[in-house]
Amino acid sequence: MSNPSSRQGLIDYCLRELGHPVIEINVDDDQIEDRIDEAFQFYREFHYDSVEMVYLSEKVVASNATVSGNATVFTGGELITGNISNATAFVHQAPNSTLLNIYDITGTFTDGELITGNKSGTIATISNVNKNNYDNRYFNLTDLITGVSKVLQLSNKSSGTSMFDVQYQLMLNNIQSLTNTDIIYYTQLKTHFNLINDLMTGQKPVRFNRHMNRLFVDMNWRKDIAIGDHIIVEAFRILDPNTFTDVYNDYFLKKYATALIKKQWGSNLKKFEGVQMPGGVTLNGQKIYDEAVDEIKQLQLDAQSIYQLPVDFFVG
């Protein structure tokens, strides 16, 4: 038999490991599916091969709303106010005649109410206001993300790449000498600047919970970043087994899934303990159950001592 490369292949492997088809495995298909899900959940929590470190580019996006009339008449940066709700927002741009990108929303606009621009004097009807990450103050991440380490360079507002920047002037004044001498001094000086920057400015603190799938970056959104900028997120993402099918052939996953199905098998048979089968065979579900419990316990210990990433300091 070939190595499992699919979910069904993993299930078939586990059943063969338990004795199928020579022995009938008294476990329902739905129970098997539940145990495979349970095995994957544990595998993703504790096995270093189940995730990969990735860098994600997340764009800062303005909120949007549908307006009647010609949205392009509104002026970028002008304040719009709802005539009924008194909610306000600033206009970013109008991608087309019926769509308006807005930001810094205060209050809640009423669907179908009139809005007025304070500069253009334009009056229109607003509806379907949809807040995006700039107004929500968080980024939505995929449910495959298990953790976030930090965010990298936020935007040009804090990038320090202007001609008046210290590092720019240092490079400008020393680039000639660096071409005909060693760069030890420059390396030491740049390291010192980076240390000062970490002490005085530091990284933007981040908060992430995988059950919410929301990345909160604790910064001044109005000063530190602008609509259209990107942040780079250093995160850990679950390997999709349907894309990387070799996951199904992982040694630990196969053994752990088999042990879980074996435990379910023993649990089912325990309910018929002592029942005499045709031919004088007596079911011994308790022994199968106890063996499976011991195997699971040992595999869990192995996961923590062998396969789990070492504990590290959390920064951010």
C-alpha cells in the first residue's frame, strides 16, 4: 500500500493498522471523522511541522458606502454629515459614481438618509455603510493563522527614508569611504542606531486571538499609518493538507489518529463487555480501551518533549 496522501488515505491506513479487514473495527464512519479532526487539532497545536512562518502583506483600507447621484462630486478630505443620525465621516475618494470611500466614521449612519458635504455642498443619499480595517482598528486574518509574532515596517510615515533622516545622511557621507575600507565601524554604528530606535520607539504592540481572527495593532492610526499603506505581518500559518498532501503521511499524525480510533473502538466495545459471541469469542473492549489510553498518553508526552517548538519570549 502507498503512503496516505489524502484524508481517506489516512483513515484507511489507521484502520489497516488496527487489523482491518482481517478484524472488524466496530467504529462508525462519523466517529472516525471526529477522531481524525481531533488528531489534526492536537497535531496543529503541538507539532512544529504543522505550521509555517509566513510574512503577510495587509493593506489599510477605507470604509465604503453606497450613495445616490454622482459620488465623484464629493471632495477628498471633506466632512460628510448625516441629516438624521448626525453621524460624520471624512471622504477619502470616490472609485465610481455610486461608491464612496470614507474614514474616521463617528456614530452610525441611517440607511437611506441624506448626507451633506461641508466643502462641496453636495447632498446625496447614503446606504450600506461597511467599515473596513482603518475604522475597525484591526485587520482580519484567515483562520489558518495560529499566531502573530510582530508587524514590520508600517508605512512611509514612520519609515525614516527622507533626506533629513540620520541613516540617510550617514550613508551619504560615508558611502565613498566604505568602498575602499572595511565596514566594521559602519556596522557597529548602524547597530547602535537600531538599538536606540528599539529603546525609544520600539515595535508596535500587537494583539491576536486565533478564535477571533483579528489582529489589533496598538498604534495611532491617524498619525502612524495612512489609507493605502501596507503592514507586513510575521505570523504562523497552518499547512493546508489538501495543498501539501505529505502532511497526511506524517509519522506522528498517523500514530496519534490510529490511537484515537482505537480508543473509540474500545469505548464502543466496553458497552458489550462479557457478551459471548458465536464460536465462544468474548469481547474485551476494556483492554483495547486501556491500551489506547496508554498509547495516547505516551504520544502526547512525545509531542511536548520532541515535536513541540521550544518556549520563546513573546515580543510585541
